[in-house]
Amino acid sequence: MAPVFLLTGVGAMLSVLSGRLGRAVDRARLVEGRDAATDLERDRLNAELKLQERRCKLIYAAMTLCVLCALLICSVIIGLFASSFFEIRLGVPIGLLFVAAMLAFIAALVVFVREVHLAISNLKFGPR
């Protein structure tokens, strides 16, 4: 049952990442639509676009790692059923697949935290 619950968690993580990707893309489109009156404004808009591009790339990397994790978990589930139906020993391959899934999920979480850090590191409140 544990792999199935983990798969649910990965699905929730993908949902969060999809939302963040959508907001980053929307923000980039908004910035692209703005006209800059001065060189300073143009530089600020270009910096904002580069930030959104970096965020999108990190989110995409985290999503890719989550999908890899989900595929590995699905392989674990298939292996568990196969070992039960056909009475073959798949303990080591199943264990290795599960460890690989956990490593992919850990990597996705690390990339996600990096993206969140990037998003909040450029927050500025108040007048500029």
C-alpha cells in the first residue's frame, strides 16, 4: 500500500508544480507585454524575464523528476503484483526501483525548494 500512497503524494506535488509553472508563465507574459520608457525600466523588465525563465526551467526539472518518480513507483507496483502472481523473487529489483523513486522525489523536492527560493529572493515590497 505504501507505493500507492506515495504515488498520491507525487500527484499532489505535480499539481503544485503545475500551478507554479502557470503563474510563472503568466507573469512572463505580463512582463513581455509592458513597454519600457527608459533604459533602467528595460533592464528591470529583462531581469524579470530572465528570472521567470529560470523559474520555469527549475519547475520543469522538478516536474520531470516527479514524473520519473511516478514511473518508478508504478514499476514497483507492477513488480509487487508480478512477484505475487507468478511466485518469482523480485525483492532486490523492487527495492532498487523504490530507492530510485525516492532519490528522484528527493531531487524534485530540492529543485522545488531552489525554485521557491529564487521566487522569493527577488520579492520587493514598497516603493522602489
